[in-house]
Amino acid sequence: MSSNKEKYEKLDISILFVEDDIIIQKTTTHILENMVSEIRIAGDGKQGIELYLARKPDLVITDIEMPEMNGIQMAKAILEMDPEKPIVIMTSHVESEFLIDAINLGIKGFLPKPVIHKTLYHLLQKFYSEIQMKNEFIKNQSRVNKIMNFQQTMVILTDGINVLDINGTVLEFFDFQSKQAFLEACPTILDLIPVFDQFLDEGTENWVQSFLRSGAIQNNRVRFINPKSKEFRTFLIRYNRVPEENIYIFNLTDVTEIEQKTISLEKKAFTDDLTKIYNRSKFQEVFDAELTKIHEIPDLAFALIMFDIDHFKSVNDTYGHNVGDTVLVDLVEEVKKTIRRTDSFFRWGGEEFLLILPSTDSNGAAILAEKIRSRVEARKFSIDRKVTVSLGVTEVTSIDKMVTVLERADSALYEAKYSGRNRYILR
């Protein structure tokens, strides 16, 4: 062992030193005590394993030839428990047959005998830097995991294809017990297939790309089924890209209850309380959507029917408003049996109603108007007289505006009434 009186700055690491030769053990321990903050001593591989399990040191330095269990056997046992643990083998020229075994095990470093102070310290510094970096990484990873798991939203880290990390909320929702189990089942983010794709432009197989293709698409919704409850849940998705990295952080917020409340409020806002069909407030939205379609597709047409109940005021005056309300409800029921699911039905006010008929020209609208007229006339209502309707029919063109269409339909309705009622007029 060479001597050196140079002082060294102590490194804040713990070392397990395993050596059966008492003299080498004492002299090397004395050197190490001046270089590191903590050192534990074992006389052979068996004691070394026991101390390793008890103390979990940062670094292991071991001789090779020892009784009970040699250094190679001990190193193999430690590396089976912790494949990343740095182990340094003390070697001499007479132990070359063991050196090959050490290299094959993946030993991190070798220290020649006799030990030279500077060589030992430089080796310790190298591992100290690596250990500090690893500890800092683990600390940062732990901090990131705490932050991610603190989020009540589902957080998924991905490179756009592979799932890199997830938080506990993801495991809980998809009913996995561990990250490893999740990553084995869903190695790529495309393995998380949405159950519905009506919120997306390109279908479920491309749902990730529909978000990543444009930075403008930062908010959207997607639905997954909860494996435990079998419920469909709606999530608002936001994502951010990690600067200078090909990593995306997807944040999925469960908005199912909010969506249900919104739908309920919209339904209440756009639904007539009595007849349960659309009210006047919904009309412009539907009309504008159909008008946009015929602007985009020149050969497409849609039509509008405006109608009301003939002599309805006398129904209210004779039978009362409650009976009048029943007549309105029964009329709506009859008309709903006649129209298509794609048609939109509105109560315009009082006894007046509107129908928007997508992909329908004037001839098709006229046929439907006559069918409605005849069915209403044939129906037995809760009053002892016939109920009839008059209808105004018009086809909408791409140069129309809502006000001109309504004026045309209203004019046709007025003509139907002026001509004797219980009929339709096409304009």
C-alpha cells in the first residue's frame, strides 16, 4: 500500500468495503475514512451480503478471493437484486482468471493492488458524480411523480406514439394495479382507443395525431369506457410539448358531469315546455347549419314548412286552455309520426309550428305537407270536432336569408288560410 499524506475533501457517499485480509482491510479502511462520509466493513462475501441488505450502500468495493463467498459470487448476488449498483473489484495479477468473470458480470470499476491514494480517490470521485446524478434524477423523478399523482386529472407523457409515463389517476380509471402492468397492456398511446369518435375528425385510430397535427387544436373531447363501472366518460384533452424535447404531456379532465349538465341546460333552453319539441330559440342554429350545407354542396336543397291549427282560438274559448294544450300535444305527436328523424320540428309560438327538412326539394316538401294535413284531419282529438291545419311550404336556395324564407313561408301560410284553410300552398 502506497502512502500519501495529501488531504482529500470527503465525498458524501456510503461504501461497503469487503476484504478478508486484516492488514489490507485496516489500511484501506483508514484511507477510505478520510475520503468518504460512511464506510461499512465485511470480512467475506457472506457478511458483505448481510451488510448490503441492512445498509444499502451507494458503492461496493470488494476483494475477489475470500472464504465463505468470494467477491465475484457476492457481486453477482448484489447485481441480481440491484442491476445498477456500482461495484468495484480490487485486483492483482494473480487473479486474472476472476477478472473475466467480473467483466462478464458488468462490474463498474477495477482497483489495482496495492491501492494508490490518488487512484482510489479519482475512482471514488467518478462514482460520486454518477451517484449524485442518479440520486438527483431519482429525486426529480419522485418530485414529478408526486406532482403527477397530485393531479386529479389523468396525465400521460408520450412521444406521440409510446407511453412514457402516467399518473395514478390513469391507473385508477383503467383499473391497473401498477405502471408496469399498464405499460405492458398499453405500450403505445394508440392502445387507448376511444369508444366514440364523434368529437374527432379522423376516427379513433388517429385520435392522437388529430391533436398533435396543429398547435391550434389544444382543446377537444374524447370518450373512454370505465372498465369498472362500464360507464362512458367524457374527457377534455389538453396537451403541451416539453421545450426542445419530443415529449407531449396529455392532460385529460373528466367533464362528464359538466357535459351532462350542459346538455340538460341546452335542452331546457331550446325545448318547448309543453310539446317537448324545439322552441324558437333553436331555429336559427339549425337553419344556419342547413344553409351552410347548400352553400358547400350546390345540388343540395332543403325546405321549410310553416303551419298552424285552424280556428285554434275558438278551441281555447270553447273548451279552455288546458284542453287547448292537450290538442297541441296530440298534434305534435301526430306530426312526429309523419316526419323523418333528420327533420327538425319547432314550436314557433302559440299554435304555430315550423319544420326544417334537410335534403328535400319543393316537391318532397309538398308531399310531406299533404301527408301531415291529411293525418291531422283524420285523427280523433279530445274534442268533439275536427282539427285541421293550414301549411305554407317553400324551398330554400343558396341566395336566401332566414328572413326572406320566413316571409315566403308565412305568405304561403296566409294564402292557405285565405283560400279556405285545411290545405297547403307552395311558394
